[in-house]
Amino acid sequence: MSYTKWFDAHAKKHKVIIDKLEELDYTEEEIIDYFDFDNMVKEEPDFCPLYKDNKKCHDMDKLNCYMCACPNFRFDDNGLGIYNEFKILSKCDINNGEEFAGNGVIHQDCSSCSVPHHKSYILKNFSLVWTEMMKNCKSK
């Protein structure tokens, strides 16, 4: 699946949950708390493919899935540039994490970075509209 297809599909899944929680009159903080990993595994098992195995994408105690991506992530399915004959498909705008290369492309590996999964970070960057928080991710 391309980055763009994942991004667009995820935005729709996020909106469905937000619409449901707003209908129940959740406050912004209650909405963020709802996205706690342990709750999401129980309440929204289809939100993330890792949930079926109760597996976290990042090794941290209090993982919050509200952003489920990072506003510092940049991608372009057509490439952001070339490095040593590898097409760069994604990168980190704050140079956190690692990169991995394979099949002629370079991807950002965010598994060692937990920046967007802390409640304090989410509160600072909060929007009910996921695409608004992630508006700088797509290069085009």
C-alpha cells in the first residue's frame, strides 16, 4: 500500500471514531484518553492491524494512538529525492529515528521514536481533524 493510500484510509477511520465520540459529547481530553492503546485494542480492534495481536508499534508504557502517525513525517510516493541511487520515499522533518533502504528506495523507520504518542505532545498539536494535524506530511 502506498503512503498516500494509507494516509487517506487512516484519516477516514480516525474521523469515524471522532464523529462517534463527539456524538457522545466527549470532551477533547476524553477523546484523547479514548485513544489510549489498551482501550483501542478493546474498543476499536480494526483501527490498527497490530491490535489483533495486542502489539504496540512503539515500546512505551503509555502509548496513545490519537495521532497514529507524526506531523514530522514527510512522504511522497513519487519520491522526495535521490540518495546513492535510492529513491527517498519518506523522511523525518526533525531527523529523529532511522532510515532503511531496500528495493531501490529509502523509508523512514520511526519505530525508535515515540514523539507523537505522548499525551502532552498530542495536547500541544491537537485537532479533531486528523488531516489538519498531519497537513505537512504529504509533500504535494
